[in-house]
Amino acid sequence: MKKRTIFYKKLMISYNIIIFSFIFVINFVVFKNIQQKDLQYDMQVNKRMVNNVSELFKNTENFITTFMSELYSDDEIISDTIYFLNNDLNAYLKNKLDKFYESDDSYYKGIEYLIRNSFKRNELIESIELVSYNNNVSYLFDRKNQIKEKRFSDIELNQGFLQSTGEEQEILYIRNINNPLNLEIEGIAIFKFNKKEIDKAIEQYDKYFRLLVLKQNGLILYDSKKNIENQETDVLDVTALLNGNKGNINTVELSNDIIVLGTIENSSFIIKDKSLILYIVIINIIFLIASEIFIFKRLKKLNNRLNVILDTMSDINIDDKLKRIPYDVQHEKDEISIICKNFNKMCDNLEEYINKYYISKINEKNAEMKTLQNSINPHFLYNTLESIRMKAIINSDKEVARMIYILAHIFRSQLKEKDIITIKSEIEYCDKFLELYKFRYANKILYNVECEEDLLEKEIIKFVLQPLVENYFVHGIRLESDDNKMLIKIKHIKGFIIITIEDNGRGIPKDKLIDLKEKIKNKENDSQMVGILNVDQRIKIKYGSEYGLEIDSQEGIGTKITIKLPYIEERS
């Protein structure tokens, strides 16, 4: 069985395109759904992170408010603080010792006492710095109970939050210290926020989140990605950031124009659960393999059925019993089964026609034809063949109808025409005979008839060419080859009509050729060569012994038959 894969390949490509498109769309929808859920979860986490950090700042503000309230509510502490700001450190220490000596308390209740207790109550403040306007100095209190003195000019003062002039970002709270007696500002208290507490608050969140603490003017007070990204600028366009990240940002506005802002980095828009990705990939591979196997089997089965049908059709030859498409190709209820059933039905009808009307001998001798003329009613034959032809046309068997038409034409020529006909009529009769054989041998033979124009109306005895052509199809044609050729030439040469019939068939073996020539010479009969001998004898009887035919042949190359007839001038 010859494999035909064009139809199979086209279907396979089409189904693969559909499968891959389906997988792509499904995966796209699944990934987008998972991504959306991840984003929603991340937004909740981001919001929780921002709220946690905001709580730290709110707690710090509450602590500072409590600190300032305690400072002003206790006369001893505020008096000690005012004295501390208006005198140098040595004078303050001497005054402190004098008051403690005069006091009955077991501890000295002053600014140092308040600061130490404040450090114990709250971990969010890293240091507290007191700045004296009168002395132009500042005193820095840290958690180690150390006091560091520095010049007033080394810092820049602002209300609310302060960005230090050093290389490292600092978050500072500044509060005025007023003299309760005259309400004049004696100095300021600077509370340094411990940024490590922010780091602790956000360390539980992964790298996909970024936390920023900003002022409304874009000044960056804290950036969780500063060290990672090596950010050089300390100012950010807050409006652009908010407009460009509307879908993945959370903000909380605090007092003093402070914004705590949390964003989800772009890398968070991929699926972070690697195991889920692996699971989806495995599912895709399994689905793809299963689909390919299923489609391969279905299309392979379909392709095999089509191959059987095509092979059966290509092997049809009217010389043999017509083949039928096997039943196992028809078992499925589809269009292919319908085609198979109709094809087999057509073969049944065609075979019936062939068995009844086509298989007959058309190379009978002239004597047998005369007997046929006397024994068969011509009208009955014509009407019967015409009825069969019309039945074939009704059944859409155009090829059978054409064959029957040609056969009827041949019989009509045999029965009705006179013994003497024109060369033109003989050529037409021979052409019909060749056309009939072309149905049998499909595209296996080419033939050509060449005749000089002035010879077409010349008269000869009928059935000169047909028996010789039929003899070629019976003995000479090579069915295994597709280049069989036959050439018929009719010429006027020196007062004779010369007809040559040349083919490239099997040829006649040398011993048989000698025997045939001998029988032609001696006018003998032979059941195997009846057509050739009959033509030669009829020519000699009609025109004389100097006319007739000659045969030249080489085995495996071909045969050439030359017929010599008289050229009879027309009578005026």
C-alpha cells in the first residue's frame, strides 16, 4: 500500500495549532488568575507592613507628647531643664549637687532623670539632644547614659522632622522648650528615631516589598531599598510615584506632612510559588502528550482508511475483476463509509455492464462478420445498446455510456456500411476502436494517424486497419510500460497507396516472424494470426496478388506493417 501523507500532515498541523492555542489561552488565563490572587495577597501584606510602620511612628509621637507633658507638669524637672540650658555643664553639675544635698529625696529629679526613664519605657528613640540657644551648644543623651557636647552651628534646625546633614539618613523629631515663667524659647529637644525598629518591623516581609518614609515635598526619610539599590538621590517625586503605581501601592499620612508608603516591586507580578509553576508545567506536558497520542492514533486510522480507498481506486482495471473497498474501512458511521459503499455499488453496476455488454470479440474475420450480419437484427442491437447507454447516463456512469456509444458505432459500421468505404471512414472507425481500447489501458498508450489530404476520399475495402490494430493490443502492447506508442501513416507513393502501422511493442520473435511470412506467402490460415492473414487475403482477392501487406519486426523493439494498395484515379 502506497503511503499518502499530505492529508494526514495537513490535519496534524491544524490540530496541533488548535491544541497549542488552547494550552496557551488556558495557561494565560490561569497565570493571570494566580497572578491576580498573588497581587491581592501582596497588597494585603503591603498594607499590613505600612500599618505596622505607621504604628511605630504614632507610638513615637505619643511618646514625645508624653515626654513633653511630663517635662512641663513637674516643676522640679522643668526648672532643672531651664537651668541646664542657660548654664554650662560644670555650673549645672554644681547646682545639681547642691540641690540634691538640700533635698530629702533618694534621687535627683531633673532632666537626666526624665531622659533615663524615657529610654527605659520606649525602644523607638535612639537618642535625645537638648540644644541651648543662649549657650549655642547642644548636649546629646544616648542610651548608655553618656552626654556628648557639640557646637550649635553643627546642626540645622527645623520644626517637625529634620533631615541631618550627615551622610546617613536620620529621622528626627524637634520640640521647643519654653520657659514657663515668660514663655520664651530657651532651646529645643531633638528626638532621634531608631530606624532599626523599622528594619525589625519589615524584616518579616520578602524582597518584593519596598517601604518609604517621605515628606510631602519628596524628601526621603527612610528607604528599605536604599542600600540594595545604592540610591544616590534623597528626594523623590511623590506625585509621579503615586500616579505610576496606583494598583500596587499603600500609603498612610501622618502628622507633620509625613507619608509612610509601601510598594510592590515589578518582580512581584510573576508567580512566586515555584512548586505551582512546576505543577502547571507538568500538567501541560501530560495534557500535550495525551492529546498528541490521541490525535495521532485517530488521524493515523483515518489516513490508513483513505490510503486503502485510494489504492483500491488506483488498481481498477476493466481487464480484471473490479476490486472492492474492504468492509473494515466502512465500519465507522461517517462520510468515508458512505463513499466506500457508493463506490462498491458503482463497481457492482459497472462490472455487471462489462460482463453483459463489453466483453466480446471485435477482431472477427470478414466471414464471421457476414454471419453476424445475417443472424442479428440490426435494429434490435442498436435499440438495446442505446437503452443500456441511456441507463448508464441516468446512473451518472458517463464513462460506461461513452464506451457503449463507441461499441454501438463500431457495430453500426460493421453492419450497415458497404464493403468499399473511404479512407476517411476507415480512419474514423479505427479511431473509435482505439478510443475504446484507451478506456482499458488508461494512459498507457499514445497513437497518431497521419494521412495526406487528397487520400481521404479514396476508396478501399473496409476493416483494413482495425484487425491489425487489434492484433497489436492482443500480442504487442507492453502493459508494464506507460510509453506505448502506435503511428499510422497513409501516403501516395508512385501510383500506390502505402499504409504503415508502426509500434514500439514487444515485437515478434525471429522464428515466429519467419513462420508468419511464410504463411502470408502461401495464403495459409492460423488461429493465432487470423486478423493479419485475413486482411492480406482480402486485399489480394480484391486488388490482386501484387498487393497486400509486409511485416518487419524485432523482438523487444517493435513491429512495422506495410500495406500496399492501388491508387485509383477518380473517373470524370
